[in-house]
Amino acid sequence: MTQRKAAARPKIRMIDSEADALTELTLQKQRDNVRLYELLLGEIDRAGICSRADIPADVVTMGSEVAFLDEKTGSERVVHLVYPGDADISTGRISILTPIGAGLIGLSVGQSISWPDRSGVDHRLTITAVRQPSPAPASLAE
């Protein structure tokens, strides 16, 4: 019997403050779905960490609008990656604590990753576009 070698994961980048927040969130929720949280913590550990000012615009970050292709199903989706309290699947706002959300963080346009769905079946996800959230408007009090 031959064993299939797992595909190498692409280089990813994360914003320092987001990596810290995601690590804390993951550690708090870890008992709910150990496998998913181990995967997300692994992604944080292997990510190149940089400041928000240094993250390229084509990298998936929290709040990004992301278009991706699921090569297994052939479907293309557009989602916003958000923290769990802001998730609403009916409006395309997916939580970082879902398999898809955890798989997308840190990837950039053109990169692909083999990532498991909720049932453990791997899907190859390819980023086709990223749009960063608009900066918050300056306060009138400033």
C-alpha cells in the first residue's frame, strides 16, 4: 500500500494583532472542536507575522471580502471573513472559527490550500480575489 504525501501548504501572512486575537480566541474555544482549532493554531504558528501597514492588499485578513474557488465542487464563493460574533451565513459573513474561514486566513490571490470541510473531506480552495475592508471613518471629535 502506498501512502499519499500531503500537499505542502502555501506561505501565508497575518497581521500581528489579528494573530494574537485569533490565538486567544482559539484557545478559549478549543474544547468545542479540537481538530479545527489545532489546524487554525497551526496556521497561526506557520504564518509570517507583520504589522497591518506591511500586509499586502491581496492577503486575506479579518474583515476581508474573499472570492475563492472550491476546485472539488467547481463552485466559486464570495464571503466576508469575520469574528464569530459577527458571523451571518445568510449575508455571506463567515466566522474564522469555521473550516472555510480557518483555511482562508493568510492566503493571497492565486494561492491554493487543501483544507478539510466539517466532515473531514479535503477541498482545494484557490483565492481569486481579495478586497480589504474600508478604513473606519475619522471621528468628528478629532
